[in-house]
Amino acid sequence: MGRAARKTKPGEPERRCLATGKVQPKAGLIRFVVSPDGMIVPDLAAKLPGRGIWVSADRSALDKAITKRLFARGAKAQVSVPDGLIDLIEAALTRRVIDGVSLARKAGQAVCGYEKVKGWLLTGEAAYLLQASDGSGRGKSKLSPPDGPGSFIGCLNAGEMGLAFGREHVIHGALAAGGLAKRVVEDAAKLTGVRMTDGAGAPKEGTKTI
């Protein structure tokens, strides 16, 4: 099961992964559709028309779907797969996470900087701790994520975090609960799987990271 997979909540829609054959929550998979010219197109927002083909948000599952030519089986037709499809998906997911955090920041639902993040963590306003994957482990260990599964997001590097917060580089960020956070959390989980990262830097042992 991919790194983005998680436990199913009652009533949560599920889909079967084309590569692994496992049924899991839809939020942990990437939807693909076939374009009119027979090209496989990633539908990260899951809104494009057409029959959906689902693959776990996991680099190994995506690689298997490509190398084993499983998309043709899922589409029940001859299809073309774009060169560098996994890299295209990674770049698109990265942009979605950055844009989601940026929207949260503009809505007053995200802050950055050690002191501001620390303050949000102390008051309980922070539902999620964001830290750059390439930040100093010692510096990041000074902040602990809020309690709860998936409360740590560590899939963006400092430059990408900076883009989200309108700065050159950012190491520490915090996100409040809400609809914007839900989108960021789901996209970050998928990006973690596609990048094969492990959410490095989470200081609290046993905390589920994304």
C-alpha cells in the first residue's frame, strides 16, 4: 500500500488501485483519464470527464503501472503514456501543495517563522506543523507537531515553503484546521508517496507524518 494510503472512514469512497489491486480510500489514489487522442492524463482534482483509472499515490505503484503497460488494461484500449509522467505528477502535486498553503496564508490560516509557529502550537491554533525537508534536524526538533495522525507535513523543501509563504526560504510553518487544510493534507500525502519521502524531521516519535 502506498505511503499516502490511510484508514478508511465510514462512508468514505474507495477505489481499486490499478497497480496493486488493493482497494483503499480514494483520497490516497491519483485519478487518470484518457484524452480524446488516447493520451493518459493525470486528473489530480478528480474532476475531468471520462472513466477514471486509479493508481496509488506511490512512486513504485505508478512505475509499475507504466512499465507493465497497465493503463491500457485499465482503459480497455490502446493508450499513450506521456514521457516522464511521474515527474509531471510530482511537479503538479508540488504546485498544488504550495498553492494550498499560500491560499491558507492569505486567509489567515497559516503562518511561518519559528516564533509565530511556536505561538500557534502553544495556543492550539495550529492543527498541522509544516517543516522544510532540507532544514536542520536540530532546529526542527525544537518544535513538536500537534497531537493526532497526519499532523506533520514535511514534503516541501525550504525553497518550496518559501514560495508558499511569499519568502525566499521558510523552514517552519503552521496550518490551522479547515477546508483549505484538508486539501493541503491530502495533496501533501500524495506528494510524499510520489517523492518517496519519509516526512523527515518529525520530532515526535510515533507521529504519523505526511
